[in-house]
Amino acid sequence: MGFCAATVLSCGATTPAVSVDGVLDDWHDAAAKADAERYFGHMAPKSVFVGTDATERWTKAAFETFARPYFAKGKAWTMLPKSRHVRVGADGRTAWFDEQLRHTKYGLVRGSGVMLSRDGRWRVAHYVLSFPVPNSVSAKVIELIKAAPV
């Protein structure tokens, strides 16, 4: 993996954006390899993971409870980064990102979130996984969503 974020000018330099990029790559790699310790270690203690279903808003603890059985079976999920944009705040301790990924089950997905650097380490504080819906099919998708029980 390990590509340079669009906002990073020099991939050889260690900048906050390059560090964020590396952590996200490793986070996704940990899921692909079903390495729960490494995966959840990249999440801040009070982080939130928002999934694709309207009911999926998990604290780290709740997400871990949900996901650990998948990791234990050696089958978490694989999302390969396609593109990513990272913006680091002026304080150098907060970063916002959005990324497109290839999910082995869902195809193209989008992730966005916030990372915090504390004690010299970047961690995912908030992550939102979503499906990008092409405008050409959005009316059909909206009708399906309206018809689905919530």
C-alpha cells in the first residue's frame, strides 16, 4: 500500500500527513490480516466507528465486541486504499481525511474521519464508512432506502 496522500508534497519526508497516511495503511492492513491487536491499537480509546447501516454507530468498545469474533476466525475485512486526502490542523495534532477504498465484498467504498496525535502517536478518533452512490442511480437507491425498515 503506502501511497502518498494528495496533500503531501514530499513522500520521502516524515510529515504529519505522511504519518497519518502510514497509520491508515497499517490499520487497513491489520483488518485484512485479521490482526485485532494491531487494528484496535490504532483506534483512540474513546473513538467512534460509524458503519454503513443507519444503526451502526459504535464506540470502540462496542465495535470491538462486534468485530472480535470475525478477527478470531481469521476473516475480518479487506479494504485496499485507492486514493486518500489528508489535511493536518495548524496544531499538528489533529488530522482530517477522506479516502476511497476497494472493499472485497462491497466494491468501492468511502471512508472519512478524524485522527488525533497524542504522545507522539496518531490514532483514529472517528471513522465513517459509506457507499458512494453514483448520481445516475441515486433516485433508485433513495427509493430503496425509503422503503427499508429502520
